[in-house]
Amino acid sequence: MSTATSLIQSQPGANVSGAWPQVTSNGVASQNLDLIQIVDNNGRAVLLNVDHLGAVHNPASSPTNGTRIGVFVSRLSSSATTAQLFADAFSNPSQLDILQVIVPNSGSVHYSLNYQGVASGS
């Protein structure tokens, strides 16, 4: 179940792709950038990524050069679980969703990425 608000961003859209459009500056092609990356504390390795469709990958799978939302740092190693990486990268004592896609005109949550790194919806 989704929380009433999100920690990082709630965006209107029919789906993840609509909430965070991936067009280039000239509008010709799709960038397909990761939404979020969690990197190690020296920023050299991407430990986990949330791809352009909202799927969570731990270990990171084909991380992109840049993100739509942001890069966050964890002090943990690549052996950490998804929940451990999210807990370390985000200060979130209220356990809010990290991201949400809100359906326009209805206000219902169509996609959420929760505080443990579990994605629901599309």
C-alpha cells in the first residue's frame, strides 16, 4: 500500500514513462536514463539502479550515464540487500514511499517505489 506522500518525488502521469519523460533536448529520441542510482561512497560504482520503467536492479544492470531524478550515496558494499541500500541512502524515518506516480484527475497512486526499494505498479 502506498503512503500519503513521497520522500523524493510524486509526479502525475498515466505510467512511469509519462511521469518522467525521457526525450532528448531536441525531442527526437528517447534517452531511457535511470530514474535513480545508488552509488558507493566514493561514487565509482553503481550498486543499484531504478531503470526508466521503474524496475529496481540490485546489483545494478546497465546503469546509464546520468539519471532523471538523482544519484544517492550508500556507505554499504555491493553485497547489501536492496532494503539495506535504500535505508542507508535515504533518511526516511517515516518510511514514506521514495517515488510515486499519481493518476491525473483521480489522485490515486499508480506506481510507487517504497522505502525498502520495492516497486509496485507501472
